[in-house]
Amino acid sequence: MCIRDRERPYGMIDFMMVQISFGIAAWFFLVGGFTGLWLPAKQAIVTVIAGNVIPLFLISVTAIPFARYGVDQFVGHRAVFGHRFSDIWLIIYIGSSFGWIAYITLLMGSSMWRLMGELGLEQILGILARPEGQYIWGVIGVVMSYFLTLGGPSMIKWFLRIVVSALLTLLLILIYNVIAIHGLETIFAAKPAQPFEDPAWGLASAFEINVGLGFSWAFWYGQWTRLARSERAAYHGCQWGWGIIAALAGVFAAFTALIVGSFDPAEWVYRIGGWIAYAGLIMLLLSNFDAVCLMYPMTISLNSRIPRLKWWQAALVPAIGGIVLDLLPGVYQAYYMYLAYISLLTGIYGALITGNYLLTRGKWNLRWIYFKDSPYQYFKGFNLESLIASIVGTIFYLSTLEPLSWTSPNGLFPHITAGIPAYAITLATYILLSKARVFRKLYRSP
């Protein structure tokens, strides 16, 4: 195998495997679950697909520059933000991503305690076969994913091929259960278990959390596409893997939530009963070791920014962060609030990367990226255009939707949603300021 093959081992099929596994493992099941709690089936279909595919398309060019240059995302984006502002975004990325690790491992924990209970091991295992065991199993899942992360991309690639097979099998089980057992007629007649008093708020809220998942890939694009054999493989593999294919899992998750009345996938397969319950819980258990897809790129970014950290030390940071959140009560049920904050952060980040690509066609100077004494230092390490655009987008989002109270201070929500408009405002602000060259006198000339 040549050096390039070792450094860039992923073709389009490999990317689709990674992204399908990455997406379906927890995110599309959980977001589909909440959608099915709030909306009837017809609205859920459109909301899940449009809410994920549109944002993904809006940030899709993020795949290209990192595949082109093979540079770590949170090093390469210095071209957009400046050296110091890029470090702030690295901290935001790492800190916010602890939540992803917690959700995927808590779902694994939910599957595990139910499986232990089904096998009649409560007397032997005690708390591990009861609901409280979810948190302990979640921690165990983080630890196991940590050791998989130490194995590097080749081990992950082969592990994920097994995981994707399990996930697709589980998805087929859900589809069979929905269509063959309950029937589409029953699904489309079902009422959501927890609808909003105002249907407009329900529809806008469901769309917003799906948009949050659609935009969320902005933080992960470059981490994976830097391993691509070609820009084409990177772009299309991510579009299909994170897009329509994975979104179909969200649609059937919404259908199942409508029938079961719960957002928790482990409860769905448990209630189906029989051998399907055993098989489904085992497959959920296996698939949610997919936390490695989170921990591996986070470790790369930390190791790239702080080279003195050994690989195992850098990998401890996301592991410890995930464990801390695993042990906090109420985190699992607050997934929809988390997605709103992710919509804010990644929508703005994706808008700025996209804006830079539109302005430069993705042409970066690698030397300037790695050396602080370069034009990418901008003004004391901050690209003021991207800084101001970030502030403007943040103010708009939080004044339109405040996630903790789930209220709209300016009254625009639910007449409009927050994520896509904030993306558009951030993108427009960044491009206008860059075109106007307002701060050029403060920057070094290229």
C-alpha cells in the first residue's frame, strides 16, 4: 500500500459506510423519535427529510477544501477565522461534542439494561439490569469506544462495516414492524403522544431540531473528508451517507414513535417483543459503540493543535467529557434542546466555511495556515469579518429561539424557524464585509 493509500484510505463507499453508521447509530433514531412525539406521520416525513437534507446541502462545500489539502479541519479553518479565533472554535467544537458522546452511549446503556432484564439477569447484575444501569452502561460504552479510537482509522473502517450491517438490519426490522404488523394506515391515523398546544409551534420545533442535526455535520465534514481519496468521493459520500439514506431512518423512527409513544429506540424494540426484541437490542448495543466516530476526529483535532499530547492522552479528553455528561440526570431527555444549540453553533460555523469557499473557491495557502506570521493572522489572530458575522448570527438565533425555555423573545418563531435564517444572515454578513474590505487596513497584505 502506498503512502497516499495509508493516509487517505476512504473511497466513496467507505464514506457512505462511515456516514450512514455515524448518522443512524443514534442521531436519526432519536431525532425521528422526537418528531414522532410532536407531529403526525405526513408532517413527520417532510420534516425529517427536508430538515436534514436542506441544511446538509447548504454546508456541503465544507467537504471540499479539507479533502483537497488533507489538513485537519480545526487547523485548516484558520484560513477562515484567523489563528486565535480558530482556537475558540476548536474549544466550542470539543465542548459541544461531549453531548454527542453522551447521547450515543446513553442509548447504548438504555439498550443494555433492557437486554439484561430480558435475559433474567436482574438478580445477578442488580442495578445493571435496572433503569439506573443506563448510566453505568453508558460509561462502559465510552471506555470501549476510547480503546477503539486508539486503533486508528483502519480499525474503525472495518469495525464500521460490521456496524452498518447491524444498523441496516435493525432498520429493516423497524420497517417490517411498521408496515407488515401495524400497517401504514394505522401509522397515518396515529396521533402524536406529546403534541404542542399550538400546531405551528410543533411543526416549527420539529423542523428546527432536524435542521440542527442537518447542520451538525459542519463540525465533522473535514475531519473525515481529509481521509478521502478524491474530492468527489468526499463530497458525494457525505451527501448520500448523511443525507437522504440516513434520513430514511429518521422517518421510520418517527413512525415507530407514533405507535409506541416514546422517543427511545431501545424501548421500541423492547416493546416489539419476542426474538425481535433480543435482536434489536443487541444491534442497538453494537451500533452505539459508534461513539468512536466522534472520539477519533476529536482526538485528531486536539493532537493537531497540541502536538505534545500523546494520542492516548488526547483521546482521554472526549472520553472524560462524555463520561461526565453520561452521569448527569436529565441529559438524555433534553436532546431536543441540545439540537437547538447545535443548530446555532454549526449553522453559523457552516455559513462561514461556505462563505469563504464561495469567495476563494476553496484555494488556501498551506504555509499561511501553519505559520502565525502570515496573512491568516488577520488582526491579532482574528478575522474580523467572520467574528462580526458570528456575533450577528448568534444574536439573531437566540432572539428568535431561546432553547432552554423554548420561547421566542422577538416573536418570529414559529412564523419562521431559527437555524436556516441564522445561517443565511451569517453568510450574507460575512460575504458583504469581506467584499467591502472594511478591515483590510488592519490586516497584512497577502
